[in-house]
Amino acid sequence: MVKAFLKLPAVVVHGREHAAWALRVADGQPVLLVSAPGAALNVGPGWFKAVLDQAAAAHPGAPFTAALDCAGAPGAALAALRAGFKLVIFDLGHPSAASVLGAAAEAGAEVLGTRPEALDLGALDPRRRDDERRIAALFATVPPQDQPR
């Protein structure tokens, strides 16, 4: 069974502006906001949570799921779970994978072994209409019947 969040259109966000841009263009459609690769190691779960909180405050009620990439760092994955992330990306080939999976199960969270396919907003410019249309087209690819409730 494919998890509902994997059916969502996914974008890689590198900051508050990207997250807010995605939520605005999604216009009420659920979206998966994915951190940059290894973001939990570089900026930490607290920073990414603040980015998401600020974007959500700018777009109240906008539905989204967030995935924090923890690479192969079990400490970062555990910190992300403690920070309240319900979806983390972690290298399941790591010797500590069982511990991370166990902690995720206790927290009611999910662990992805690979990054979901996502449009990287770092390569786009919110001032360009063509780039905004590109994001809107991504969001339009998910039929309403496949959108999670």
C-alpha cells in the first residue's frame, strides 16, 4: 500500500519563502514539503520547523505534510522525531536503522528510506511567472480522488 503522503505533489523547500510560495500556489491542495538533502544535519530540526511554522502562519489552514531529510545520521533522525516531525528521511541501510524505526513507531511517525521525487524550488524563481506555472502544473497532476483526506 502506498502511503497517502507519497501521492501528494512534492517540492523541495530551502527556506520560509519557498515553503510559503508552495502553499500559496497549492491554493488549498495538500502538498508534501521536503527539506533539502541532509537538512537535519546542516540546519537542524528546529530551523526547519520554524520555516514550516512561518509558512503555515502566512497561509492558515493550508494542508501540508513535511519530510525532514536526516541522511544517515541517527542522532539527527531522533532529534527530528523529538521535535515532532511525523515524517523523516533516513538511510535504512545504517546500522542504527532499527533504533530509528522503533523510535518513529513510538512517536507515531514514518521513516522513508529514500527521498520522494520532488520538484526542487531552489532551481526556480518566484518572480518568474513560468516558474510559478511549473509549480501549479505539478499540483494539478494529482487527481482529486487521489488526494488524501
